[in-house]
Amino acid sequence: LVGSEMCIRDSISSEEVLLMKRCLLRSALALCACLLAAPLPSPAAPYKAEYKLSVVPGATSGWGMTAAYFADLVRERSQGRINIKVYPSSQLLAGKQTSEFLMLRNGAIDFALASTINWSPQIKELNLTALPFFLAVQPDRYKAMDAVMAGKSGKMMVDAIEKKGVKIIGWAENGFREMTTSKGPISKPEDMSGLKIRVVGSPIFIETFRALGANPVNMNWSEATTGFQQGVVDGQENPTNGINIPLKIWDYHKYHCDWHYIIDPLLMGVNPTVWKSFSPEDQKLLLECAAETEKYGKALSRLGMDDGSSLAYLKSIDKLPEVTEPYAFMEQQGMIVTRLSPEQIAKFHGATQKVRADWTAKIGPDLVKAAEEDMAAAK
């Protein structure tokens, strides 16, 4: 009896084992079928071998150097994963500076270190910093500009750009635009009367110089230099460290007027699709590099014109350019440098009041008010 019971138990145990094996096999087959039917996760899109960064002026300009600094920083910190190549001198724009925004938005360009001036035809809010003498009359024009960039008005400008389809990851600076002429010196609005001045082809520039009694003319740089040499164009306006010194403006003009009538902020823009293709970690890396580039670009622009902080910063990162005292350097080249007092600048401010009023309505009174509040809070 005992032996019969053991045989029955052995028989049952074998059947149970066989049943369990069959169940496991069926489950495994079902799981394989599910895995085969389910779509596999798509691999992350590979990064481009090269990302194109557009810059309008030449590589030796402060603007071009700032773009190169950003590209080098990104390449180094990403260990070569993100390779950005700078294309200076409007190489990607077929000679049309104002087409840059649309080309970036549409994906023909990946990155751009762009002037608010060149994007202002598409985004009216970017004319804020082109309001004549709006920043020049502030007690500290650099502190005022920093307050705008970091404040509510700066965010409003960035929001306006991003609504039109370009991602902004940082600011930089080309500098305050100063006047150089073959006739001079310029120290009061009346000195501008009848002068033929090469300007950017933006309506607010044309209106500003007409309000001062000058004859503004829009032409590309090669045409302008020919006009300077022939004596048919009397002057131009551009940032000192960023453009005038690299271009050796003393070859054409004897007089420099430091009047700070507008500033030329720069924006680091990225095509939205390109931006989304980067991992969150690399997006963070790009933002950090853009923030450091802002410090570098501002220091190049302000070197020799601020309280010495730009000189100290550039020394600390071992990036000091050859010219560190721009006023003395221009005088060494034979230029007569006129640095207007606050009282003299106030007269130019008064002469262009109507231009500011007209353009405040076009730009948006809320934006201008926000900028005024940002600057007041920084005093």
C-alpha cells in the first residue's frame, strides 16, 4: 500500500512538472509575439557633423571674435559632440543682412549671433535700443543696458522673437554706435547740418539723422569706402572697439564723436528644430556657454570705456586684445576724438525727441515704459 501511494505521488508530480513546462513555454511564446509586434523605440537623431553660425561682419571684428569664442567653448565643453562653424562676413546671407532672421527660422542656418538692427524689419520691438539717445542720457549707459537685457523689457524683446519662430539662448554686444567724419569736429546738433552720412538702411536711422539736419544715405560698406575716398560721403556710425578700430576708420576719417546715440545689442539665436534636437544636458551646456560668451562680448565692446572691469575680466581669461585704450589709440592714428559731456548729449537728445515719440508708438509704449522702469531700478 505504501509503495502504491508513492507510485501515485510520483506519477502526479511528473504530470505537474510537464504541465508547468507547457505553461511556461506558452507564456514565453506569447511574450515573444508581443515584443515582435510592438514598435521598437527609435534611436536618438544623430547630431550634425557641422552647425552653421552666421555673423554679418568679418572675423576680426569684436562681433566675429565673440562668435568664435562661443563656437570654441561649445566644441571644447561638448568634447567635440557639437561642432559649430562660424561663417563671418555674411557668407550665408547672399549679401542681404536683413534676410538672416528668416533663414535662421527656416533652417537654412543653424545658429546666428545677430544684431537687433538686422532683425528689426521682422520684429518691431527690436527697435527699442535704436531709439536715439534713449540710453545715452542715463547716468551709467552700460548699467542701463544691462538692466534692459536682464529685465522685463529684455524678456519682452526675446518673447517677441520667439513668437516669430527663433529660439534665443543669450545676449551679447557690439557696442554703442559712435560717429566718425571727414568734416568736424561734431559737438552739437548744428554741426551735423548737410553732412552726408552712411547709415544702416532702417527707417529709424534715416529719421534720426534727418532730425539732426544730416543727409543719411543707405549703402553697403564697399560703396561707402569708395564714397569716403571720393569725398562724396562725409561720415558713418559704428561701434568703436567692435567695428571702427578693426576697419581702421582713420584711413577715411579724421574726426571721432563719442555720443553713444544708440547701442547695438547682439542675440544668440538657434533654429527651433535644431534646438530641440539637442539632449537636455547639451541644451544646458549651450545656455552656459552663451552666458559666458555674453561676458566676453560685452568686455570686448566696453574695453577702455567702462570702469576697468572689462580689462580685468579679459585679463582673467587671458583674452586681452591688442588695443586696450581705444581713445588713445585712435589719437595715435591721427584722429581728433571728441567725447561729449552729458550736457552736450542732452542737446542731441532734445533734437531727436520727435523720432523717439513716433517710434515709441510703433515699438509699443508698454515695452518702452518697461525699459524705462528697468533702467530706473538700476540707477
